[in-house]
Amino acid sequence: MRNRRDFMSGAVASVGAMTVMSSEMVKAAEPTMSLNVIYPNQEGARFDTAYYRSTHIPLAMKVMKAASVILIEGVPSATAAAPYVMIAHFQFPSLEALQAATASPGMAEVRADVARFTDIKPTVMVGKSL
């Protein structure tokens, strides 16, 4: 039988990740909705990260009125390119807030702005954070 110290050392050294949640954390967390915009990494594709962060994301936040956004920039591993250039994880307090965001007339401007920073066609996924 492994003791806790050996288990934790093995978990940290392994390739995977471990999440520990207490019952209080599960009860306290309210589900939120997310809109995830995922830009796959493609050979020869253009993606202007500076423009994306300084102009596009503020525009999207203004139009959608998201509660928050988390940007995840892909980085290569030692042996392979990152599978995604960027992932934007917009969070909303409810399904209704997400629906209002995507139905906003200003979304046409947000969509038109995409051509200014990339030629990658993103994948969009609606999610529920628990």
C-alpha cells in the first residue's frame, strides 16, 4: 500500500493532472454557462495575438457582457506543436445571459472583426461549468 506522500509525489511527477474537491466546494459552486471559441493550430495560418488581446477581446466582452473571459494560448511541447493557437473561455452566470449575448446585434461586428486577426475558422462550443 502506498502512503500519501508517495502518492502525491507520483501524481506531481506524472503527465496527468489531479483535482481534489471537497464536498463543501461542490455544494458551494453554482453552475455557469460558457462560450468557448477554439482556434485550431494550422500550418501556415495567421493569428495576431496582440490584436486579439488588445482589440478583439475587449470588443467581445463589451458586446456580450460576459462575466469573465479566460484566454488560453497554446504552447508547443518538446515534441509537437500546440494543437490550438488560442482558446477563449467566456463565462456567463446563466443560460439566459449566454443566449442574450449571442443574440446581441453587436455580435455581427465581433464576427466581422475576426478577419482582422486570423484566417483560422474557430470551433465554437457552448458548455456548462459545474
